[in-house]
Amino acid sequence: MNQTAKDFFSFEIILVIDNDDIVSRKSLFEYQAQYTAIDIRIVSRGRNENISDMYYNWLWREGLLNGDYFWVMGDDVIMITKDWDKLVIEGIEKYLIRICCAFAIDTSSNKPSIKEAKGKLWGWFPIITREACEAVNFILPKQYPAHGADIYLARLYNAIHRYCPLLNIKIHTKTHRTEGVPNDKIAENVGRIAKKYSKHAVENFAEYFKTDVTLLGEKIHERVGKRKPVQQL
């Protein structure tokens, strides 16, 4: 990231770990001490299966996020495009009202990224604006504790015409699914959680999708205000 970003020192990197993960705590604090010029914050909390709600959304609810753009990113992501942070801002700022969700292009071998996949919109590693979080009060949908949250966001923001594909930004993920990297216990656990809750998410999709679309639509309407109808001559 620091080799491709234009202004790396303006970033806020937040790492959330479980209270009982002694090994990770030790490693992360050593990492933090090594890179003192970067704003790295380590936050610990009790272990929970809902990764979306009790880690990402929990940071939002607790007021622990200071930035204007929240990029949900894994440690297996490699940034390819130079000055990508500048391009993210330029892409999102095209929206007069910054209620939107953006996605970069993933060049990994078997990921459809922003393309159509099985007839559904697809996105990886979403970038959500602060204004969007204020509208629905979440970063990731809690109904998808693990996999699937990014796809839901792509469909949600596309429904209100606030889906922002950043076609000039490329990333690459290096995982067991893309390049044969050995699977680890974390990936296995995330897969188990996703499978456990997938049926409930699918069965109740229509209800909470309609609610979120309505909320976002209302917030956009509030910010834009009622436009005067065009007077026909």
C-alpha cells in the first residue's frame, strides 16, 4: 500500500482482534511499534461470530472511525494502481451527494469483480462513504456475518443508482481460491460462519433489502431537496 498510495500517511489503519487472541495481540503491537509514523490503531473486543456486525459495524457504532471513506480490506490484498487513494476520492466525489459504495477492479484469476456473476451484481472489498453509513447506520449488513456482505452492498447501492465502480483502480488478492495459496484456519472459520447463516440471509433478503433501499432513498431525497418541475413552454 505504501508503495502505490499518493498520501499513505493520511490513512487510518484499524485492526480489531479478539481479547483472547494473545498471539495476534503480541504481533500487532510489535508491528505498531515498528511503523510509528502511520496511524495504526489496535482495538480488542470479545470474540463474536458476526464479523460484519460485531467488528466492522461495532467500530462505527462506537465512534471509533475518523475517516470519510471506509475500505473493507483483507490482508491478502495487493494494490496495483499507483496513486489509488487519490483516484478513490476523485471517483466518489463525482457524486454531489456522497451516499454511495465503490469497488475497485480485482484482477485475481477467478473473481468476476464488478462484472455480472450468475445474473447478479458482484463486488469485492467495498469502499463505503461516511454519509452512506450515517444513512443506514452500518458498514456491512449484519444479515451476512461473513461472505456475501459485499455482494449485498453492490446490489443495494445499485438499486438507488449509487453503485460506483472504480474502473481505473486495480487490486489483486492472493488466496487459496485464486492462486492455490494454502488455506488457513481463519479462512476455514469464515467459510463455516458464512455457511451457518446463509439460509437465514437468503430467506429474509427481500424484507431487509427493501428497508435499506427505502432508508437510503429517503436520505438522498433529504439532501437533494425537492426539485422544481421543469416548466414546459
